[in-house]
Amino acid sequence: MRKVFAFPNPVNEYAARVTAGLVVVLSLLTAAAGSGWGLAAIAAGFWLRVLFGPRISPLGLLSVKVITPRLGRVKLVPGPPKRFAQGMGAVVSTAALALFAAGAVPAAWTMLAILIVAASLEAFAAFCLGCVIFGFLQRRGLIPQEVCEACNNISLRRL
């Protein structure tokens, strides 16, 4: 069962950035269309990536199997912070969907805007907000050091 819910570790940072870029595009299209179905697709994609990694997520598969290999670039980074970031995306996108369903449409679009900003930072500036929050929580002892040994042991990091 553990293999079913596995998340890759390490993760190719370029694949994560491409996935974030795809999230930005899908989110902008969703906002432009005012689509609740788009919000549902975004939330479902985040939950699929959190639970199963990129193996069954359409955006994850497109990123990992099609786009990133054509870039020919690999930079391996620890997986746990990226999974945490996907979890944050799942929470924000699910909140946007719930707000939309409850009729709080402006609040839903505000949540989607937050998601677009965070995904844009990852995609275009290589700044993973979820990873920064993960590190903050780990330094404060709220996430055990064992969850990501590479995150707190400089000798395990690849440059």
C-alpha cells in the first residue's frame, strides 16, 4: 500500500516548475471562463499529485513524461518539501472550489489568485513557497527532521 501512495524523492526541480507553469495556465483559463469545473479539475489534480505523485495526475504526467524530458535538464531536489507544497495547493484549490460552490465567488477567485501567485513563483522564479514554509516548520520542530534528512543535512544536498 505504501508504494501506491509514494511520492518521488528526489524530485526533478524542472519537472516541478513545469507542472507549476501548467497550473498557472489552467488557473488563468479557469478564472477567465469563470468555471467551477476548472476549479474542480485544479483541486483534483493537486490531490492526485499529493496522494500518488505524478503517476496519475494529468498535469504531472504531461510534465514528467512529455515536457521536461524535452528540456533535457535535471536538478534533483528533496521530495518531501515538494509534496508539502502540493498539499498546500490542494488545500487552497479545494477551498476555492468550496467557496465557489457556496456562492462566495469573489472569495473563490481570491483563493485562485493566491494559487496563481504561488505557482508563478515556482514556475518562473524557481521560488517554492511551500518548500520555504516546509523548511520553516521543520526548523521549528513541527515537521520532524527525519521527514527530510536532505533538507537539514547540507552534506546530502546536490548543487
